[in-house]
Amino acid sequence: MGRALLLNPGLVLLDEPSLGLEPRFTDLVFDRVREINRDGKAIFIIEQNARRALEIADYAYVLDLGRVRFEGSPADILANGEVQKLYLGG
């Protein structure tokens, strides 16, 4: 993330930023993502830790085999029974 931010982009793309991290470092990553967004940068995150990503998202897409299967606000995504069953272990 640091190298990407050196160029002062308007949009930051993050692919699985929490992959393989222990929980305290995952917390740090998501805290930094929030800070970067507050500084005015748009952030596009691809993340399997869907609940954590939805906590900080403004809008969400759920992909299935490369196609958008669901989209909406994080609250709508979390409230969707099919999303819960298929992707969030509920």
C-alpha cells in the first residue's frame, strides 16, 4: 500500500490486503484503509474477509464465477439471506 500511495493516486486497488495476516495486523490494514479513504482517495478492495470489508465499504459487489451476482449497500448485502447462506457462512 505504501508504494502505491507514493504516486498519490485518486484510486487505490487492493487485492486481498488481509490475506495471511494475524488478526492484529488485519485490524491495522483495515484501519489504514479507512484513513486512506478519509484522505479523499477512492478504494476498490477485493477481499475474502467479506464481513470486515463490508464494515468499511460504501457499496459492495459479490462476484460468482467472475460475474456480479449481488450488489448494493453493505447493509443490503448483509441482510440478503442468499448471500448469508452462500458466502458468509450463515
